[in-house]
Amino acid sequence: MKGNLRAILALCACLTLFVALRVMRARSQEPPTPSQDDIEETQGVAVELEAVGFRPVQRAITLFGTVEGAAQAEVVATSPNILERLHVAVGDEVKAGQLLASMRTVALSPLAYPYEPLKVQADALAHEVERLEPLYAQGALTDQQFRELKAKSDAASAQLDSARAAVRITAPITGTVTRIDFRSGELVPNDRPLMQVACIDTVAVELMAEAGDIAAIAAGQDVQVRTAALPGQVLHGTVAERSLGAYPVLNQFRVRVVLDNPDHALLPGFPVEAAVMVGSAEPALAVPLRAVLEGEAGAAVWVRDPSGLALRVPVVLGVDDGRWVAVQGALSPGQAVVTLGKDRVRHDGRKLIPVAGG
């Protein structure tokens, strides 16, 4: 009985081995399954195409800064005195040299100049010089006597000028009073501004740009300016200048933008967000950004030629707006470039099968 069982098991093993050998032999004689690359090489690559065209290509570099007057000056008292009277208010337009404020001297101040006594003394000395000048010309006074008198008169006049400047605060420039920091009756120190005068028919914005952005910014570029102080408004300016060197530590570059401000809507100190428009508003030859191939050989695109085959065309990239990029190269408007599927084209002459787009 045991001998019969062994024979049956041996026969089953032989049959299993025989079947396995036949299966392996059959499989070895079957042709190999072609790869996706083999299929695309013979039948073509399914790709999405889009047409080359002329279009404006610009992108915005967003920077932040603060409004300044095109020219502005902090008005500071020459010595600590009491503000007796303001002759202007915020928003008033003033001329250079115009009286802005009258001060009353603080008698105990070591920097105080008693204006009235100095005026009497200066006037008296000036009158004396005028009276004695003809006598000096006739030789009635020596050179030394006249020079000493003249020196005293000049010194008194200089002191009077200082005293006048201390009690009569005048505008250093022509512009608009944009800020007044003290009220009548208050002591005004000589280390803090009494007020600010700025030319705000045209204003400037000082912006700070990163090293990665400064190369794309140039004088004359358009800038769109927004500020929370004027919600919903977009103001337009131009880049006036940019620094050629970075500020130490910050490693940032200064960009100065100027804007016309005829209605004085923008005031010094307003924080702004500025979008510097890089590129040209004029139409430029452009391709979809996702069509660009980049590698050691440089940038290129795959073009579908009239016979439906792929042709690699080198291009020089310009500004992009996130979807389109301006290019220079042997391209013509209307040519179809490969977008989706560009990495599977691999070489010139490969058949392209459009599945979407142009």
C-alpha cells in the first residue's frame, strides 16, 4: 500500500514539473511587452499644445515704504524758548522765509538772547559806525579805532540775528505745513522739531528691495501705490532711482519712487505698499511658462512643425507674469509649443499627437 502511494506522489511531481517546463518554454517564445517609450517612439507622444503670441508680460514686485515730501524740512528752534504764537496751521502753504511762529525767550536759559536789548545795542553801534565813517575817511580816526568799532558793530549784529532767529521762526523752504508738534505756551526745546514743512505737490516713497529683486528694477518703471490711509485708491508713480549698493547688515537696496500729488492726498508718513511693474506694457513675443525646458544647454521649447514632428527651439527668457514669459528666439506667432507632456518628447523628430489646446 505504501509503495503504491509513493508511486502516485512521484507521478504527480513529474506531471507538475512537466507542466511548469511547458509554461516556461511557451513564455520564452512570446514577444516582449513593448514599453510606453517604445509605443510613443513608433506611434507618437500625446501632448497638449498652446500657440505662441504677442502679449504684454509684466509682473509686480511688491515693496513697502513711507511717503516723504519731494523736499521736506524739520523746523527746529535755535534755542529753548516758549512758543508765544503760531502764525500758521497744518495744511497752510508757506513761502521760504515766511514767519511761522513767534517765541518768548526763557530768561534763565544759558542759550537765551534778549532780543530787545540786543537790538538797541546793535542799532546804536551801527549808527555810530555810520556817523564816524566820514571822519575816518578824513583821517580823524586811526585804522585801529575804526576797525575795533566796526568789529563791535558786526558782533552785535550777529548776536541780534541769532536772537531774531530764536524768537522769529521762519520757513526754511517753500511748501506746506504738514505737522505741528507744539501748542502756544509750551516750552519748545532745541532738540525736537517744532513743525514740519514739505513740498507735497510731488511726493516720494522710499522703498527697500531684496537683492533678488533689485536687478529687475530700473528708473522709469511704472509703480502702483496703495495706502490704508486712502482705501480703494490706486495711485501711479515711477521709479526715480535705485541704490547701486546694499545697506550694510540689512543687505537691502533703496528704491525711490515719485508721484504727482496735486490734491495733497498723500502726506508724509503714510505707509504704502508699492507694486513695481517689471516688464513692458507693450506686447512682446511670449510662450506659456510651463512650456519652457531648462537645463545645462539653456532654455528651450518643443515646437510642433507643419508635419507634426517635434523640433527643439532654444530661447532666451525675459520677464514672466507667472503664466507667460517673454522670449527671444526663432519663434513666430501662431506656432504651437508643447506644454503638458514636454518631458516625454525627448528628441527632435518625434511624432506629436495633440490632445488639447492649439
